[in-house]
Amino acid sequence: MEISYKQLLANISTFIFDVDGVLTNGMLTIMPDGELVRHMNVKDGYAMKTALNKGFRVCIISGGTNQAVKSRLAALGISDIYLGAHNKIVQYTEIIEKYKLKPDNILYMGDDIPDVPVMQKVGLPSCPNDAVPEVQKAARYISDYKGGEGCVRDVIEQVLKVQRKWDNYFDATL
């Protein structure tokens, strides 16, 4: 009998996210000067910052190369940001070796074919609900949220709540 993804949440210490289609909705606005503009959800940013503050590792592996994206993520406190990654296993392996991680402790969220090889290696492969079918098939958890619309917040909040590390400022029992 296969265990529920919810049982895997307690083991997670590291989050790895793709950018386009996960932290963004996958759409690009091309400005007249050729600049590519992406939209990120501030709730995802809050969740990543909270995870970092609670001692979790947050890493980014993206095929994109936008320096504004890197600046935004670095401003949240994320230091492991790999851009221009086309064979994401290389960066995944580097992260595993650098921090001596076990795959069971990693949640990876991707949305497209280049994410599948890493998803096949981690303890909790996940995706937004608008990921391509191949990714959805590889995922143990499919968020109710689309890329760029809170899917990152969704998985982080679930992990932190299970591990009793999510601050609930509105809890009447406080």
C-alpha cells in the first residue's frame, strides 16, 4: 500500500523550486526594449522567507537566466539559485552533495518536462495543477493552485503546519 503524500511532509527539510510555471504563471511579457517581464506571487515569497526563517533550505533550479528573478529571490534570502540549468540533475546533485541531503528530505516542484528527472529522485515530487501531463504523472502531490498563483505557498504551508512551524497569528488558542 502506497503511503499518502501527507505522511511525507514530516520528513521535508529542503524545498527545490523551478521558476517559470511554478513561481510564475509561465507567461512572459515582452517589453518594447526586449526585456522579459514575469509576475511572481507575493504569498509565495512570504512562504519561502518563512521557511528560511524556520531553518528550512530553499533552492531554485531554473532554465531561465533572468537576473531580476535572481535578485528577487536573493532578496528573500535564498542563496542556492541556479539559473540557465537545462539538465537539472546536475544542479540537484550539487545541492545533495553540498548539504549531504537524503532524497526523502526534499520536496521538488516543477511544471514541465525538464523537471521530471529531478522529480523521479526526490522524496516528494510535486507540481502546480496546470503542469503538463507528464509532470502530473510523476508528481506525488498536485497543488490545487496554478503556477504563479500560490502553489509554492501551498506546499510550504502544508510542510510547516505538519511540522508545527507555521505561525498562525489568528489561532484563538494563543
